[in-house]
Amino acid sequence: MNRFWLQVLFLMLGMTARSQRLMEPLNRGVVAIPDGSGKIFVSWRLLATDPDGIAFDLYRQTGKTVVKLNKDPLTETTGFSDVFPAAAHAVTYIVKPVFRGRELSGGGRFVLTDKDRPFLSLPLSIPDGYAVNDGSVGDLDGDGTYEIVLHVAGKGHDNSHAGFTDPPLIQAYKMDGALLWTIDLGKNIREGAHYTQFMVYDLDGDGKAEVAMKTADGTVDGRGNVVGDRTKDWRNDKGYILAGPEYLTVFNGQTGAVIHTVDFVPPRSSLSLTPSPAALKKIWGDGYGNRMDRFLAAIAYLDGVHPSLIMTRGYYTRTVIAAWDLRDKKLQQRWVFDSGVRGNERFAGQGNHNLSIADVDGDGRDEIVYGAMCIDDNGRGLYSTGLGHGDALHVSDLDPSIPGLEVFDIQERFDDAGCSFRAAATGEVYWKKPSVKAGADGEGPGRGLALDVDPRYPGAECWVAGAGITGMFDCRGNRIADRTPACNMGVLWDGDLLAEILNGTNIDKWDYARQSVNRLLSAARYQCRSNNGTKATPVLVGDILGDWREEVLYSTVDNKELRIFSTAVPTTHRFYTLMQDPQYRLSIAWQNVGYNQPPHTGFFFGAGMKQPPEPDIKVVKPVKAGAQ
């Protein structure tokens, strides 16, 4: 039986009667952006729950004058190009849904006060010595508009480096820049890319997102309440935190107050709060806090209906993944997977600096794609490829000719699988490329990317940075280009169905005919910067406003503003917001984890794509009317 029919059989066996996933309410997310040539591009959300045949009317209000901009209801797209009135200082755009000839409630509005500024600006309140790092979004108050949650970082250190760090801060902001709260994680949580993974999601189904993360003695919530013992300082003389209690806390998204705190699973050692370096080395592979304190996190619908919190520890050697549910304001453990348990040995050492969540077997319930392995929704190992640790991971329907999802992964070592392309459901490796050591040092490939950037070849194109893997490959592993664009992040920006290249503060279009790029946006022109050193990632990239294209969030170099860039390019395509595709929404939740990766849909997105499938979701409560 060939691999096509094996995949069909596997997916059919996984099919069950599906339940609807509970998801956040969203309003129309109206946004208006100047295009630089005197026009204003207005766009808004189409919701997956909208009835077939829904249309829209668009109005412009200037002072007390309201003008309808469209003659007939807008049915082809959820965008419109307008000309800003010459004498106006500010205008309000109002969107109203139309169904069967009648205007309905559930519209939205956006006030534009600057006809020349191609971004939205949120004022920030960042303490001296700190800078904006990764971000996430969630509807913290249930009004249908996303709030922004930021990791605010002071001095930090990688796990492999000794030294004291500043306490990590987490802040929440309204879209107008109002600071809702600040959580100070305290001196017993180290600052760095591998320590604080914060999840923003509606965990209990009340229509309002919570915020969850690892905490410790001295963490102070958004109301000033202390977790654990404020007087304890568990740092050793090298700045590492190898002893003391560890907690997992869920915070109220509106107030930042603690909802519930439990012991973090797994602990450093089950034998003592103050384990010896020798004991830690035996458990984790070293005794100084490097491999032990590698954390990842995610959200997954393990029962197909309710979101669960996924918290993990370790990926170089031992790996432990714990699933939690928030029920009646209490964290309840669903299951724990431990590669140290007999029978799970093949799952050790397979994790990446990132992870992905996807329904790989088509049964309506999510799996955890943990680098080179996969954990089933029931907490049992689904498969392990044995290919080992890597830095980049992409999961989607990368090859639409094969049923189900695929994984493009890289391995941080020199061998015959510097990169690999596999079936997400079974782990079958379809193709791989060897990595080659060049020079005196290096660890193997450091980046890998899978996006549809060339319409001449079906599916996603794949490429790698470093380790002798040169050129671009189609989804079958055939080399199709000698040169490649930057190998970092992607973004849906212009009007076609191909992805653009997001690298640092630049958005580029891959010119596949000339094997070069054309610059579409340079956010550095607007005093913006990227995050995470050589990783050069934005605060966030995702479809948080407007139509199905994505926004990119950056901090200004002085950390006084967060700037949200949204496309002003018209499109002929109309899709529901990507935030209501379950896999895409979960990829926004885990994007801040470890080495940030771009979000992916649970279906093929690219040239020649079919209309996105209708998602099995249920909005937990009606969207409130209001701004945005």
C-alpha cells in the first residue's frame, strides 16, 4: 500500500463525531490604514460564523456628516479603498453587515486621526532598564477586541550562561494603550528566552482570556498579592535558580490577579527542594541548570471542545509534558507524559526550541508536535522519528496532494537529516537533506522555513539557513532555486495568496523569477526594532485586525510605543479571519515560546488553494457592540 492510501486510512480511522470547539468572541476588527498615495484602505473581519451570502455596507463619518461609500452591498472582499477628505482632521469608518437586503447589528467602527501614518500606535509604560520583548493577544474582557500582553524584559541570560538577571515582567494593554496590569515574576524566575513562556487564552470558556505561566516565591500579581514566600532568594552564586519551590499560576486577564496556583510539574527533583548538582545531572543531563530549565508551553483542545494548558520541561534529554484544565477556577491535571518512564525512552531528546499544536490524525482533538516526535491527545506517545533536537518547526498542509498535515523540521546536528519533511500523523519521513559541517565550529542548521512563495510549484517551498543545505526545495524535496530569501519568519501581507518574507523589521516579496526580493515595508524607517538578537523577530505576527491578512507588531527603539503595521494593499480574496481557524489561533498562543516561529493554518494556504474549510467552533457568547 503506497503512502497516499496509508495516510487516507490513518485519517479515516481517526475520524469521529466531532464536537464544536469553544472559542472567543470577536467583533469586526475594523482598521483603516493610509496607503501612502492619498488613499485609505479600510478592512474588517469576516467571521466563520457569518451566514453564507453576508455582505457589508461601509460609511464614512466626518463631523456630523455620514456618507455611504458603496453603492451596492460589498460581497467580494472585506476591504475598501477610500480617499481621505481634504479638509478633514479625523474620520470614522463604520462597517455594517448586510444579510438578505437588511443591515444587521454586529458592525464596527474605526477612528482615523492621521492620514499619513501607516501604523497604529499604542503608548507604553515600560520601566527604566526594561524593553519590550515577545507578545500575545487575547480578549481579556470579553468585548470582542483583542488586548495585548507583553513580556517586558530587563537584563537576561541564556541557560548556558552564568549571571544574575532582572525579574521578568508581564504587562497587559488595551488597544488604546491603557495599561491594565503588571505582573512581576520576581527574582526567583530567571530572565531569558527559555524560562518564561506565557499563555494567553480563554481557558475556562467564559469568553475572557486568562494568562498562565510558571511562577516562584516572590511573584507579585497585578493586584499586589504575593505568590509563595516574598523573603526567599533561591539564586546561587552564579545567578542560577536550582532550588526552591516552583509553581504554575493562572491569572485573571482583566486584573492580573491570581486565580489559582499549583506546583509546577515536573519539579527539578522529586526528592528534594534543594537537589545537588549531581542529582540534577542524573535527571536532566547537566547539574548547572542548562537542560533542566528549558521550558515550552501551548494551548491544545485535547477533548475537541475545551482548551487545555500545556506546560513542558526539557527537550535535549528528558522531556516531560503536562496537560492542565481550568475548571471552577482550579487547575486540574489531565495527564503527564514523561520520557523517563519505561517504554517512553525513544521520546527523549527529540524536542525543539519550539513546538506546534495540530489535529494530526483528523479526529477533532489536538496533538502536540514536539520537534521530532508527537504526543497524542491522550498523553501517550504517538511516534518518534528519532531525528533529534532542532531550532525550527513548521506544521500545516504543506503538500496538498497528500491527505493530512506535514511537518518540516530541522535538526541541530550534522548528519543525513539536517532537514526533513514528514507526515504529521505517522512520522513517516518523505524526504530529508544532509547537513555538512563547514569551519571549526557550528551546531548544524539554525533556521528553516516552509511557506508558499512560488506559484509554479504546488504546496509550500522549503529552505534552510546554514550547514551546507543550499537552495530552495519544493514540497517533494526537489531543488527549484539556487538562492533563497531570508530564512526567518513569514507574513501574509499583499493581495495574492503567496506568503511574504518577514525578517527583522523588513517585509519582502520573493521574486521567484529573478531569485531576489523586493522590499514592501521597512519598519525601521518608523523607529521600530526587532527582538531576540540574531533571531530578529517581531513582538507578534498574526491576523489580529482587519481582513485575513496579518499584522506585524514592533516596539519603537525607545520602548515608548508599540506600533501595529497592517497592510494597505487591496485584495480580490475574501476569507474568514484566520483567528477562527483552530490551528492558526493556537499558533498565535504558542508563538512567543522559545525561538519564535510563524503561525500556520490547519489547511493549505497558498496559490491554487481551495476555500478554507468551515471550522468546527462555537463562540462562547455574543460579541458586544462597540469600538474597533
